[in-house]
Amino acid sequence: MRILSLESSCDETGVALFDAVEGVQPRLIVEKLASQERVHELYGGVVPELAAREHLRNLPYLVSSALQEAGVTVKEVEAIGVTRGPGLKGCLLMGFCFAKGMAAARELPLIGVNHIEAHLCSAMLDNPDLEYPFLVLIVSGGHTEIVEALGLGHYKVLSRTIDDAAGEAFDKSANLLGFPYPGGARLAALADSCGRSRFKLPKVMREAPGFSFSGLKTAVALLIKEAGPSAGEPEIKAELAYAIQDSIVDALCFKLRRAIKETGISRGAVVGGVSANRCLRQRVSEIKGVSAAFPKLLHCVDNGAMVGYVAALRLLRGERTPLDADVLARWPLERLA
Ligand code: KG4
Ligand code: ZN
């Protein structure tokens, strides 16, 4: 079955087309992505109303260009997958209403997908040999969780953040260093170009079960204050970036190692926007006795392919979302079981 999927939960509009056949991995035919980074950069963060309007503008264009590239007409689409939550309500509504409209007009099955589950499954989308059970570190701009994945829809959340997400910690620290939003990747590139630091940040809350990154921002602000005007010098700025990245990556790897030890599971995956981070990928790969899987860089950030992959699996299981269903701005993984 040909399934068209849409993602619009935050500030990326994603569209993908999959071929779903019983007994084989869903096959990605084409995908399209429109980033809104430029729109929100001006405001230092995502403006939900602007993001929603951008989705509305982007969706028809991305859908028609994806279908055209695949050589498929709209009449040949056999099911619609769409992110139902969690996310920004106005943004979710744009994709969900668009999908419902298409499904209603042509009497097609609709599959509402959980965005966190889509990130989680992006590891399998790009590593088809990855088998359950595996441990997943989900690190994005909105989520930081370690999850024991036992099967599609069967997840045990072992650890999650009690305040900021890892991506947020990168972006807020980057902002303190003077980078425009979202500065995570730019901070990481600067840190990698330097490779060392004279600065030491306190270890981020190691022993507690959950993650906490809010204290890091205060520590970074203090460090920058102490450095005074020299904080703007290229060498000092790069060393500050290195110390920040090292501190966030250390916190993530510490808890991942502990989860591996506690569960005895030796298959691991890292997904979400921050999984594009080179230092994190390297340090997770160095954890002894663990095979680590990562999505392609294109599938780390929000995208339509990860949504289509989950929609295809659920469609083949006979699942359908009723056309009178609503979006779910809050939708924790535990509620999927
Ligand atoms: O998964 P994603 O696109 O959005 C959410 O669902 O939240 O993740 C975006 C986050 C941003 O905070 C961004 O700064 C961060 O991922 N990010 C990075 C890198 N690339 C993206 N953080 C650190 N290093 C990177 N290379
Ligand atoms: Zn996301």
C-alpha cells in the first residue's frame, strides 16, 4: 500500500511516501522537508503561530512535489499517516486537518502517529537489522528520555528530563555564547573545531534517575561572566563551547551506561535532533559491549519519513485513527501501550 505521511509538530514541515507490504520493512519512496529556521531565528525561538502558518503554506507544495518526484498521482495514495502529537497544538492541527481532509475526501485509512515513537523508530528506519529489545536515548529540542523498546508500542521509560531537554540546553547555552536560535549545531561545530578546554563545568546531576539541565545554563552564564570581555575572543569562545558540549554529552552517556548495566540490554540507539552531534555519537559508540545505531543525519531532526515508517507498520497491523479524533498536544509514550 502506498502511504503518504505528514509531520508538522514543531518547526519543520515533513512529507514522505512509503510502500507498505506485509512481512517486509516499509520502503521509503521519497521524502521532502522544509525547515523554518530562518523564520524563527529573528525571535530567538519558535513562535507557534508563525510555525503553524508556515506549515499551512508548505504542506500542499511539499505533498505535490513529493508525489510528482515519485511519479504517483494523488489518486494512487492508499493511506495517510500524520503526527497526532505531542507538539505545538496549532502546528499539529495544520498537518492533522490536512491529513483528515485527504482521508475523508477519498475514504482512505488515517493513522495518527506519536512523534516521540516516530523519533524512536527512526533508528530502525535507517538500521533495518536493529532488533527488539533495545535501549533508546531520545534527545531532541523538546525531549530527553531513555527508553527500553520492547516492541512497536511497548516502551518502558527509564529516565526523562525534569526540566530542560538536551537540545534546549545546547540552544540556551549557544544563545549565551551569542549564537542565533537554534544554536545547538553551531555550538557543537565550534566545540569540535577546538577539541579541548581550560574551563570546567560542574557534572550535570549524575545520581538522580532523571536528567536536569537547567542548572547548566546558570553555570554557563557564571563562567561567561567570570571570563569577562575575553569570552568573546574566538579561542576562549571555542573552549567554552567545548566545555558545554562535554558536560551535556557526559550527562547523557552516564545515564545511558547506567541503563545498559541495569537492564543488561546491549543494543542501543540514539535518536532526535541532538543525535546528529558528533561528540555524542563517538562517545556512545565507545561504550564497551554495546552496539550503537543512529539515524541518518537527515532523520535526526523532525521529518516526514520517521512518521511514515511508524504509520506503515501500524497500518499493516490493521490500526486506524477515527476521522473525528483530535490532536494530542501531550501524549507520553506510556499511553501508547
Ligand atoms: O528533533 P528536533 O528536530 O526537534 C524536536 O523534536 O525538538 O531537534 C532539534 C534540536 C535543537 O535543539 C537543535 O539545536 C539540536 O536538536 N541539534 C543539535 C545538533 N543538531 C541539532 N544539538 C547538538 N549538536 C548538534 N549537532
Ligand atoms: Zn522531534
